[in-house]
Amino acid sequence: MQIVGADRVEALHANAPDDEQHIQRFLSSNCFGDHVSRAGLDVPTRELLTFAMLAALGGCEPSSKATSPPT
């Protein structure tokens, strides 16, 4: 919750349909709980490692390329 804030996570839970609550709970605990709350790495390092792992998996090239602002 340190990254997105508790109010945002609560809003995600409140706005999820009943049949998607289980997915929302899983994502919240897995993405924002278990991994972010572990000791040993600061947030910028975690973000860099996450980006590197996603890029290494492949398929995210269009999303990972830097773009220039419109002129």
C-alpha cells in the first residue's frame, strides 16, 4: 500500500463486481502485500527489478519503449 496508498486499494475493492472480489483480493495481497512489504530492497530497486523481469519475459516491448512527447 506504500506505493498506491490504502485509499486506492480500498477503492479497487469497493468498485470490483462481486464475482471479481476474489481476484481483487489476490492481486492486492500478492502485488501490494507480500512482495512490497519484504525487507531488503528499496522501492526504486523493486520497480527496476519488476520492469527488468517483465521485459525479459517478452511480449511487452510496445509498452516498455520510451516515447517522445508530441510536438
